[in-house]
Amino acid sequence: MQRTGTRFTLYLREGAEEVLAGFESERSPRINQVVQDYMGFVEHLVPGLTAAQWRVLVDLVDGDPKMLEELRTVALLWGVVLTQQDAVQARGVDASELAAHLRSFSDPEQRALREVLWRVRARIEQGLDFSVALQLAGAPVVDAPPAAKPAAKQAARKSRRSAS
């Protein structure tokens, strides 16, 4: 069997080795499968935003690179949008509307957003144009700003999470 790809050393965080339990002799295929599944989840879950909304979020995150390191800060990104309202409005984006949309994201949607923002930033740092970076990162660009999810759905989702 011919192997293709890049070989590198991987150090797993505590608890992550559970993904490989029982796959000691076939770690590479298992890791590749987990990555493929993860990429599928991100593609399915990342919310669509307008190009201007993506630009606002990338710019806000660039202002504080550590923002993407913790999911908690991504969950609070809506607050950053509101505190930077003038800069957001200058990009032609309704800050209140974007904040409401971000606030409605479920935990998996926040994780998908974080992943795509990481990818967009990485592509821009490689020198790619913003629109190309969005496309290669898998950022779904919509023509019109999406409406925030109804508060009732969000409350029901949070209640299901706290019950588990």
C-alpha cells in the first residue's frame, strides 16, 4: 500500500487520546477519518453571513488574535460587535442585526464559526485576497443578512443542553 500525505509528529491534549483508543495499529486512518468528519460538521454547521459581515468578524478577530483561542470569547463575539458599533456600521453592516444573529448561534455553530474564522485568517496571512480566503476557508457567503433565530428556539436549545 502506497502512503501519501504529510508525515508529522502529533501531540494530543489530555483526553484526546480517547479518539484513538482501540486504533493503536491504525492511528493515521483513524485521525484522517476524525478530521474528515470534523470538516463535514463544520461545513454543515457554519452559519451563512454576507461578505461584509465576514469582513467585520475577521477584522474584529485580527484586532485580538487570542479571541479565537477560547470558545467562550467566540460566544461573546456579539458583544464585541456592539462595542465596536461605529466600525461595524462603517463597513455597511447593521451592528445590532449582526449581534443578534451571532447571539442566536448554538454551541456547534459557534465552533464552526471559530474554525472558519481561523481558516480565513490563515489564508489572508498567506497573502490571499479576502474573497479568495473566504471561498477556500469554506465560509458561506449569502446575499442578504440572515435573520436571527427566534428567541424561543434559542431558549429551547439552551434548556435541552442544560438538561443533558
